[in-house]
Amino acid sequence: MYLSRFLSIHALWVTVSSVMQPYPLVWGHYDVCKTQIYTEEGKVWDYMACQPESTDMTKYLKVKLDPPDITCGDPPETFCAMGNPYMCNNECDASTPELAHPPELMFDFEGRHPSTFWQSATWKEYPKPLQVNITLSWSKTIELTDNIVITFESGRPDQMILEKSLDYGRTWQPYQYYATDCLDAFHMDPKSVKDLSQHTVLEIICTEEYSTGYMTNSKIIHFEIKDRFAFFAGPWLRNMASLYGQLDTTKKLRDFFTVTDLRIRLLRPAVGEIFVDELHLARYFYAISDIKVHGRCKCNLHATVCVYDNSKLTCECEHNTTGPDCGKCKKNYQGRPWSPGSYLPIPKGTANTCIPSISSIGNPPKFNRIWPNISSLEVSNPKQANVCDNELLHCQNGGTCHNNVRCLCPAAYTGILCEKLRCEESGSCGSDSGQGAPSRGSPALLLPLAALLGTAGPLAI
Ligand SMILES: [Ca+2]
């Protein structure tokens, strides 16, 4: 049981293409929030960073089309094969189940023949553009863990934009542009995700890789999450510790993979030739058979379970946290400010539990287990993943990396990567803190990667 769960979680992360690599053993599972341990004081809870399993998120979304009446079949119409304008014996009729192509057929179980698909009305109003927005909403922040894959039943569109929202659809940012000719369609030079690097990973690109009309066999469009992970975790995603380290310390990177909504903007259907054949406009339409979105609820590393109840996803918060994303401390547990859990140090991370308010228990809480004992990692497993190094897991604020297992921090700083001001822990930051120490979030605290990302062109956030 445990083994099968272990494999299923890890398979999602490490399966690249069809090649199976040995499972990496150096990074944590994050699938347990707490365990009971025995100490001199008896049995106590030991808390760890935790997160829900990655899963098929299409089961939990709401889909909306704009314009709302763009689905074919009302009134019934005949459409032609993309590649053959004289093969026009297909019919779409919304009132006949066998001939209807409603949006839910983009998310049903696929793998049957023929496939089931959503289809738009045809481009009969040419030259007025045939444009459709398909919005997928979760009403919850989710973190993407695998490529977004859209399978078209007919040709892939000549122009399309994939967009994301982080605020429930109030504002939108592009994720990726897709076109047969990027310069012509979007005034952008064509690029592939392979042209990016760690430093430009957040750049929004236009790709021509997935837009070669109906002449090729391929029907699939990707948004390449795993290729972007691979800039940090290596080509086979073996070094997830490195990726987790960066996600932990670089908000822009974490937010890049976080969404509440996705929007597929279909701007121009596949034409397959230079000119639109105005005599056979029933050849042109959009049809999508499948959309894959894998991810997990964002619970700020404070929950392993995300429940779907009353059409709503909610984290089942641990560590004395609450809220849909475990984004705050429970009442009477505000003994220190809320903070998300941390993937560091690998493999168990840090829970950053909310602790009882001083007033609620009478005495200041005894709490000396904020960070697990790092030196024990060195002893228990000499092949343990690096806590710090000189490539990706830099010690910050002048700290130096000692044997890859701990950062030696300057006196004013603390934290696993020297990322925190020591005075913040004691609550004494203020006018007497001296030396002009920067407050949290000031430029001096920005991480090297964040600084680089900030100059990497248009950002999604
Ligand atoms: Ca389908």
C-alpha cells in the first residue's frame, strides 16, 4: 500500500517521455504532516512540511466558453474534413447525443476510438475572426506539476494563447503564445522552451513547435512544465532537492507554476494553406478531444489532503493553520506570525507550525524545534541531498556553505540559507537594530535567482 502510493507520487515527478529512470531517493515525500516521536518528555508530535499528492485536476474544474453559444450543433450544421473540402458528410447536432460535441467531452475519459470531443461552429462568418476563449476555473490556487497537454481533434490552431490567472480570473497573464508564424501573429521571435535557461525560465515565449497545421499527424499542444523544472532538477528531474530549494526561496518561480484559472484563447483555426478557402468555410473550426492538467492544491506545505466538497476544493489544514490554502494561523495559535512550510532542509522540510498565543496558555510556549537538527543529516546519511551549494542553493546575505550541509551565517542572520534577520526571530527589529539592516522583502534580501529573473524579460506575474 505504502509502496504503491510512493510509486504513484514519484512517477508523476520523474517520468519524462516514456523513459523510466531510477527513482530519486534524495528528496522528501512531503506526504506526512506529523509523526509521533519519543523524547525525554515522552511522546510528542514531530511536525514536517507536507503537501497533497499531485493528481488529475480536470476532475475539479469548471469550464466556460466565450462566446457561450460557440459550440456547434445549434442549429445543426454539416462540416467538412480539414484536409478534404469535398468530404462533408459529418454533422454536428446538439439535440442528438451521438452527434453533439459539448465542452465536457474535453475532460471525459479518453483512450477510446473514435475519441470524443468538443467542437466549435464553423468559420462561416469569415473574414470576421473565429475566436473562442475556453476558461478553466478551480476557485482555488493550484500548483502545476506536469505539462498541460491539449489534444486537438482536427488541426492545431494557427494562433493561440494560453493564459493564466492567479486571482480567480480578475486579471490574466500570458503563459505561452502558439502560432504558425510568431512574428506575423504576435510580433515575437519564435522560441522553444529549450532555448530558455535557469535565468530566463520565466520568460514568456511564442513557439511554432505545435502549430504545423493538419498536414502532420500530431494533434497535441504542450505547455512544458517539466522542461522548466528540468532547468533546476536536471534532465531527468533527479535533483528535485535543487528544484524544491529554489521554489522555496524564490516566490516568482513558485508563483509561475501556481494558478487559479487557465484560459485557452483560440484566435485563428488551422487553415493548412496560405489562403482561406472561402468556398469551403465548413472546413475551418476548432475541435478539442482532451485537456490534461496535473497539479496539487496549494496548501502552503501545511496539508496532505485537499477535499472536494460542494464543488469546492479546500485544504485540510494541519500545523494549527486554517483557510482554503492554510494561509493563516488558527484562532488562539498566533504566538508568532504565520508562515508557509518550507521544503528545506531536504528531506523533511520544516513545518513552521502556528504556536499557541501567549495569552491563551498563560506562559510563553516552549518551542525549540523550529529547524530539524541539520548536522544529524550528515551523520545519518552521508549521501543526503545538499542543503546548500555554490550553484543553486546559495547561502544568502554573506553566509558560506559548510560541507554542503549547513550555511554559516553572519551574526545578524539566521535561517537555513541565512535568509532571515535574527532580530525578526526575537521580535527586536526596529530603530535599535542598527547597521541599517534591511527589512524582509527589501532588495538586499532578494535571492540571486530572483534578481536574475527580474531581468529576464516579460514575466507572468
Ligand atoms: Ca474526450
